[in-house]
Amino acid sequence: INSELNYNHLELSITNYNGEVGRLIFMRDKNMTFRRDEIDFFNRISEAVSLAVQRIFLFEESEKAHRQWMTTFQSIPAPFLIIDSNFHIIQS
């Protein structure tokens, strides 16, 4: 990027529990370098984006599991109940 666009850049990973899923790239004029406090700030942004991405992945996985369970319960022809420890009906 630096050689093609003639900019200074800072490239940071976006990760989740499976490893790297993307990159954040911060760019500025070729005559300006990134200060240490700016790098720290951009690292915090990268960490926050990584957490948000991980939460999205986890939410999607839980939604998929929910759909699978609902399909399973709906395919059972006999009547049944799922109750909690206080005998409240969770699924019928």
C-alpha cells in the first residue's frame, strides 16, 4: 500500500477466536509519521472492532443453533414438554 499510494500506513489485525478475520488500515500523508499515542489509540480501536466482530460471530452461531433446535422440536410428532427446575414450561 505504502509504495502504491505513497502514504504512510498503520495496519492492524481484526481477530476472533478463529484467528485473523480482517485488517484495519489507517493512512496519512507520507510526510507524517504515526505518534506512539496515536498507535496506542488505533490499537484500542482494533481491539474494540475485534470484540464486536467476535460477538457478531457468536450471535450468528447461537441463532443457527436455535434454528436447529426449533426444527428438531417441530419435527417430533408426539406431544412433549420441556420444563425448567421450577416446573415452568420452556417448550411444548
